[in-house]
Amino acid sequence: MHKFPVLQLGGLNIDISTFLAIIVTCVIVFILARLSVRNLSVTNPSKMQNFLEWVVEFVHNIIASTMPLNRVKPYISLGMTLIMFIFVANLLGLPFGIVTTHDQPLTLFGYTIVSEEMIKSAHGGHGVEVAWWKSPTADVSVTFGLAVIIFVLTHYLGLKLNTKHYLKHYFEPFWFFFPLNVIKEISKPLTLGLRLYANIFAGEVLIATILMAGIFGTPLLIAWQGFSIFVGAIQAFLFTILTMVYISQATVHEEGH
């Protein structure tokens, strides 16, 4: 397996390949959104405008399936950001990879990127292979970072918009269910982040394995690339709809419950 370049900064280990991929993902999403709204027209909309309008309608329907229709509008921007960012991020590692071989330590701006230990741990004695490109969602720190953001946002909205019933649900159906309800809430971000990470990471590992077969693995690689696009779309959809389900559970109170 390839090593990834890590920048140690202030006690933090920053994966440079992930950091670069996140920036590229944000730029791609921003450009898509900007091009879509550049020349808005009611009578003669552009293809990009039609695309973004379809995304808005799709996300609106996702949210509407989880909460009352009059509660949908405030969360459309969040839903669009999540589904577009995660979808692009899931696909970023599919088209190509950037791998370099190093037999000497590498520094950047005085910081060690490829250390002597990484080189010594490499097998074969030909240096260490460093991968500079991957899908950011193939990094567990990214997916759990997204999940923690959703976790904090969900409980903040629950306390702000539905305080009484939000706190009450921890003691339902009986008060001694409180520990189980707390565990349930904690498990939500864990499963949200792990599901996304596991699916994308496993896909990239399989691609790396297929590439080892050389030209003989080309048909399988093409097939798997196509399937990975489908998986990336499904995972973006699941993350978004589960986010809206969790927000709905925390903020929406139905009479009689």
C-alpha cells in the first residue's frame, strides 16, 4: 500500500493529499454553483441552470420526506451543500492517482513530509511510494469531521427549536431508558461517518488492487469505475437524507407523541 504525505503542525498530523483534495472539491462545487447562477433566466435557462434547479428540487423532496413541508426551506442550503460536496468528494479519487517514489526524506517549507522512518518501513529497498491524491471521503478524519458537524448542529437545533420535547425524548418511553437513548444519539455520528468512509475507502483499495493486474485488469477496472460512481451517488444521498432525518427527530414535535 502507498504511504500518504503527512505534515506535522502544532501537534496535528495533516494528510496533505486529503487537504489538497478537500480544497479541489470545494473549488469544483463552487464553480458548478457559480456557473449555474451566472445568467439566470426564466424564459431561456441554461443547461447549468436546469441542472442546479434539478438539484434544488431533488434536495427539497429529500427533506420533505423527513419533515413537514413548512419546515423544509431553512435546510435546503445545508442539503445542497452536503450532497454536492460529498458526491464530488467521493468521485475525486477515481479518474487518476499521483504517486511518487522517494528514497530520501522530503521537506516542505522546513517541515518534514516524507520522513526517514517512512522510507525505512517501505518494502523492496527502492524507496517509499507516496500517494498525493485520493478521495477526501476515503479519509476517516474527513467523514467523522462531517458527522461531528451534523451531530453538533442537530442537537443545537433541537435545543433551540424544540427544547422541551427534545430533552423529554431522552427519558422516553421510561426514565430508566436514559442511558440507552444517550448511546443511541452517540451512535448516530459514528455510523454516519463510518458508513461513508468504509464504502469509499474500500472502493479505492479495490481499484489499487485491480491496477496491480496491469492491462489484464482493464475491463474490471472500467466496470468498477462505473459502479463506483453509483456508490458515490448513493452514499451522498444516504448521508444527506440521514442528516435530515436526525434534524427532524430533534426539531419536529408531533402532537400525541
